Amino acid sequence: MKTSGMRMRVPVLFAGCLCVAGMAFGQTVPATDTAITHAKIFTLAGAPIEDGTVVIHDGKIAAVGEGVSIPAGAKVIDAKGLQVYPGLFDPITQMGLSEISAVRATVDTTETGSFNPDLVAATAVLPSSAHIPVARAAGITEVLAVPASGGFDSSRATNLIGGQASAIHLAGWTAPEMLIRKNAAMVMDWPQIETQSFDFSTFSRKEKPFSDAKKDYDKAVDQLANWIEASRHYAQVTAASGGIYDRDVKLEAMIPVVRGEMPVLVFADKARDIRNAVEFCQKQNLKMILAGGSEAWKVKDLLRSKSVPVILRPTLEYPREEDDAYDRLMTQPAELLAAGVKIAFGSFDNSFSRRLGQQAANAVAHGMAYDDALKAVTLYPAQILGLDGELGTLETGKIANLIVTDGDPLELTTEVRFLFIKGQLTPTDNKQKDLYEKYLHRPAATK
Amino acid sequence: MNRRRVSLGVTVIALLGLLAGASGVAREKEAKAGAAANPAPVLLIRHATILTVTHGTLENGDILVKDGKIVAVGSGLKAPADAQVIDASGQFVMPGIIDCHSHIAIDGDVNEGSVSVSSMVNIADVLNSDDPAIYRDLAGGVTAANILHGSANPIGGQTIVIKLRWGQPAAKLPFEGALPGIKFALGENPKHSNFGGFGLPERYPATRMGVEETIRGAFTEARDYKKSWDDYNKRVAAGEKNLIPPRRDLKLDPLVEVLEGKRYVHAHCYREDEILMLLRVAKEFGFRVQTLQHVLEGYKVADEIAAAGTGASTFSDWWAYKVEAYEAIPYNAALMTRRGVVVSVNSDDAAEAMHLNQEAAKSMRYGGLTHDEALKLVTLNPAIQLGVEKRVGSIEVGKDADLVIYNRDPLSAYAVVQKTLIDGRVYFDREKDLAGRAALEQEKKELLAKARKIAEKKADEKKAEGKKPEEKKPEEKAKPPQDRIDEGGAR
């Protein structure tokens, strides 16, 4: 049985000069060529390479394979006995936007109002968030920071249009340095027919007749349609008038959406809501990505036929309905894949981002192919967000976001030994490990 | 958890929910009640990898179960003539998982939050044997759980340990002989710091200082109360007649039981300062804190916790959801274990309880616990913390046959529970669960059709009477946005 007391020693050979000063600050070290040798490499673009080398140059993967030559002056990591994978990609988080979910002052996820397309997550990503290095320790190298996407205490999104999600690397001195794609997706919270609400002034649930709730729902959908139509009109007029028009920052932010250039990340869980959202996006010609999808299995054929990919909420959540099978959320990924639906796993959180691999492993235990599970936390999120040209596999020319582990990155006991972001060796030390070291060495308490 | 409450006012959907829910439960109950009426079968589990927890791992081992107890553990055991045999070739058997912090099987809310000391209320009075979470947690290998009141008060309600005997009535859930407990809570939740401002009335305490004084005040009263009873009983015993007994105080009775060591204190806490505070107060009044719950900064004062003989029941890797959880570390369980604290990993959540085996495994990665030490976090250690270690927590002759069979090493994210046994009876069987799904689906369809018909008929009747059909009743049950708070600021 593996315990961390039996770690394999991994020699790090310094063929070139390596400056590690920057690492102490949890940031990347200056660029240098790196070669990871003698590793089992899971490129996810073909069969694993048993004894392979990855060469990193200028932040990119310069070569992958057996018998790849090592550039002169490269730093060499002998990874014999270790395995190399693309870094994990968590496609729904509030990373950098929320530090302590119970403390409003530290939370910048959700604006007031319901139409906020001009908000951009990258604006409020805190590069020094303690969550970032903690997530790195779990092998996560990039995430989508998603505004208005809930989190630990409320898994619901809240704005109708919540703002723009930004894809970020989990390393960088500043938010701009972390950016992969600033305007990666527009967040839409599909309205629900809510007959119950929670009234904080009396701390009790309040009920509303169905017909009233339905009216509110229809109103919200109309509102969404009106905004989309206004945005489309605005796009046409600004184009025709050569940009001279009464400018409106909100409508302007919607232009890439109505042109189908920016996907819409639609939060919906119930089958009916998903159906309605798909129909709406079809009608409005929007490029839809479904987020949540607790009941996606009920509408899998629709999702396949309309090519709507799904970022699934955690498989380890509690099944939604009382009469759902206990393993409903764990069997769903395999079922969706078999139906031809593209899926990825998301944590929908910050502090549980490190459970991404665990979420995927539990789907494997319930019928998902292992290869798909690995891809559902690497390549598939990249594909869904249109970032697979740069990320998601270990192929020449892609950004060198990769991890070197002592085992299966989806397994609970696996350690990430080395982590590279944009080709830079980036530490996995973090606040939690520091506290561990500190209190591990606390002298025995005086009696 | 939101219980589905349906009035018989009757809408299509509401009626459906009622019928479907009732029938599923009824079916389960029928099956289980039948089994329960009979004596537990003689069972032989064969050819398994047996994780005994206390006596190492036995490859290709057998476990013989009789009258709900483990009667033999070894290799090549002979099956008695009347034995049912479970072939567990290639599978792993471990002791049933014990969840030291759970809020399942409770009817309604878990908090009586209106007062600072709510020791008069008792979770045992509101056990709900129909909560599907019982079945789902069984499917995650949980066989026993400490069912706690919420954390809204420095001294909360009385608690009870149950076995997850799904299908049995509520009266059969309590773990026989297990000492009852009482929930205490320190820090942000009892001082209501995270959910003020919603028109909630202000309530003492609002600081950690106030939390301490609330507890000291209550125990000062309890001590006097106990003395007045002791005096009274002494005088009665001495033969004095016509004495007026002290007035019963339902709030103080359970605190007297704490002082007498007849009721365990399970204290929700986070920060190092409040942990030490409670240990001091307990010392002052001469009782022991049985467990610190969550205790996310326990690693900072592990020596002090160990010296007090107090157990620690924590989360695997939760953090940052509030200020007092910001210095939580996943190494907590391992660090406290290394300093001699009896540590368990708990769920606090019906979904988390479905994979506590996985949560225990994380302590091998974070802090380097051994395989057996990690297993103990969800078996023997919580058994010790609940005072039931003579009955459960390891696979040993004489112990209750509360067992889980996995398809592989349970300390893996790929392990799936195949069977869960309590008292030698199979309460969860994955094969049966899978095989029964088609029939359940069919039943649900039929019920839907039936309910639709009833609703249509009613609508027609109303129309015939020339009345407007009744307004449709609510269909959805929305989660309150801050359900966690409602649950008791459970965390």
C-alpha cells in the first residue's frame, strides 16, 4: 500500500543554471528550457509513451516522444517512475473572485441587477488568493473564473446575465499575466419556475402559486429575449453606422454573443429548464454550453442533436430527487458520453476545486472509460471553451501546462511532484502545507 | 434537507410525488420488515481481503456471522449447514463506516436556534426513518451515525447514535446501549456572525467571550440544580418524610447528566482559542468533552486535546467557507493522530457521507497516515468517540456484524460498495438495487398515469359543476439560497 512515507526519490539534475528565487513567492521562475525525461507520458493525443521525454521551450511544448533530444543547457528532470499529464482544467470556479465565501468583503462573484454582460471576471481575479496554490497542489493548472456562479454556500447562479467568464492560468504575478482568454464565455442563469423562496426576515419558506411563479418565469425569459434582440439590433446598427451610435456598454458586451463568437455558459439543472434553455439558444442562434446539468441524462438526445456540451456539476453531490438512484450523478457521465454528448467536470467552487480528479474517478467507478475521465478534466473542458488549440493535451506547440505525478492524477493518494504552467516550474507549496510544517514542528506543549 | 411536504389538496404533480414516494418506501419497508421479523441469518463471507483494522489485513479470508455477531474470522472456514454464503472473491471487507457527525434521519430542521441554551430539545424525538439519506449513506458503507442537533447555540440539543437500519421504524434506529450526547457549539455559528442582517432577532452571545460565559452560566446553574437534587435524594434516603422535591428543569437535566458522565458532549468548534476555552471550562466543572467536532484548528493545539482525553472529529479537506475555516488544512487528521488524539473524519452532510472511505484515504496523502490509520478514521476511532468500540469499529470475533463489502480497496476513489450489513443483515445490496430499478421506474410511470387520471377527472367534475378548476398548487420545491445556514450553520 502506498503511503507518502515511501516516496520515490527523484533526482533533479541542473544541467543549466536554474534560478529558484522566485519560487519562494509562489510564482514562476524565469524561463529556461526544461526536459522531463524517462517518464510515462500521457499525452492524451495518442497512446501513452512508456519511456518518454517532454521538452519545454519558451513556455510551449517543443517536443514529446521517445528518443527526443535534449537541448543544450536545459534543466533536466529525471522522472523515472513518474508520469506526465496535461495539467487539470477546472472549467467552473470562482477562483480569485472569492476568498472566504461567508465574508462579503472577500467575495466578488456576483453583482446586483440581472443584466451584467459587461462585467469581466479577470478584472477582479486576485492573483495572491490562497486558493490558487492550493488548487495547484491538486494538479490544476488552469481554470475558468466564472462570475455569478454560486459556490460553496449556494450552487445557483443568480444574475440572468452574470458577466464574462475568464480562462486563467493558476500562476502569474498579476491577473493579466494569468490570462488565457479574458472573454471566454457569457454567463447566463436560466430562470426557474420558483414556487418556494426563503424569507430571511422570518427564516421560513414562502410559497407562491404555480401560475404566479410561471408568470415570473415567462417574464424573465421575455426579458432575456429582449436583451438578446436589443443586442443584435445594436450590433447591426453600430456595424452599419461605422460605430457611431449611442453607445451602451452592456449591449456592446453582448455583440460577440449574438454573433455566435462567444459561447453562452447557461446554468440549468432540471430537464425542463435545460430543454427550454436549449430551445431558446437555438432560436436566438447562441452558442450554448450547459453548466450544471443534474438532469442532463433526461435530455441527452436533445443535447447531442443540438451539439450542446455540458460542464457537469460534481458527481459527489447529493442526488437531486428523492426517487433518483443513489448513484445518479456518478453514472450520468458515462451515460451522456455513450449518447454522444460532450462533457467536462467542474468543481463549481474554489475550495473543492482540488476534488476535480476525485469527481472524475467516481464517474469511472460507475462506468465511464478512464481515458474519457482523464480527458474530461483536461482536453474536454479546453475543447468546450475553444481552447484546445493551446491546451488540453501534450502536443508540440501547445502551452506547457503539465504535471508530473507519482501516479494516477484522479486517485486520492497521488502526489503532484512537479507542476509547470506556461512552461515554468511552479511550486505546489501553499498556505496549508506551510501550516502543516509549522505545527508539525511545534514543541510538545507545556503541561 | 428539504423534506417533501405535500398537502392532499391535490394537484397533479403533488399527488404524483406523494404516490411515488410512498410506494417506493413502502416497497422497501415490506422487504426489510419481513427480513427483520426473522432472526438474522447465519452468514459466511468467503474469499475476501479482510481489512480488520485492529488485526491487519487477511487475504483470502472468511467471516462467519451468527445472530448478528461476528463469530469467526479466518481462512477456510467451514460453512454451517444453514449458512448463506457470500462469495467475496476479489472483494474487500471492512468494518461498517461510522459517521461521527450527521444530520440525516431528522424530521424538519436541526436547529432550535431561538435560545442560547437549547438542551431541552432532543433529536431522538424527531428521528425520521423514511429519510432517503439513510439508504444513500448505507450505499456509501455507513452503518452507524451520530445524529446531531445544529450549531446555533453554545449549548444545543440532545443527540443520539443510530444504526442505519433502513426500512425499520424510527424506534429501531437507535444504537442500543450507546450513550446519548449533547451538541455544543463555539465560534461563528453560535455568535450568529455569518447570518445576521436578515431581520433575525439579536441574541446573546455575540462574541466568543459570551459563548464561554453562556456555557459557564448554564453549568453553574446545573451544578446547583444537581446539588439540590442530591441533597433531596440524600434526605429521602435517610428516611425524611414529606419533603418537597426540587422543581424539575428540563434544560438542566441533560447538563446534570453531562456532569455525571452519563451524556457525551460533542462540541462544534473551529479555532484554537475556543478549543482551549472549552477544555478549561470542562475542567472547571469536572466533565470531559467527549469529542470536538470539525475542530479544524485542532492541529494547532493537538497536545492539549490529547491531554484532555478528548476526541477530534474533523473534515477531510474542507476550508475557507468562513473565517474560522481559513486556516483549515487537510493535514489536520494526520497531525492530531501523530500527537495522540483519537481522530475521526465525519461528513456533516448526507452526500459527503456517501464517500467517507475516500475522505479517510486523503490522510494518507496529507500527512502520511498508514492504510490502517486511515481506515480507523472512519471505523474504530469514531466508535471509540461514541463509546461503542466494544460493539463496532473493527472486524473481530464478538463484535456486531456491521460490515461493508467493496469491489476493491476502499481507500480508493474507484471503490464501489457492493453490500452493507448491519447486525449480520444485508441492508444494502448493489446488485439488488440495480436489478430493481426497472420495476421502480415502471411503478412510477403507472402512478403518474393514475395521478393524471385522478386530476383530470377532478377537473372535469369541477367543470361539470360550472366552477373554475382549482388553482394549481406549487410544483417546485426551491432550495433556500442559504440552505446551509438553515441546516444549522451545520458547518
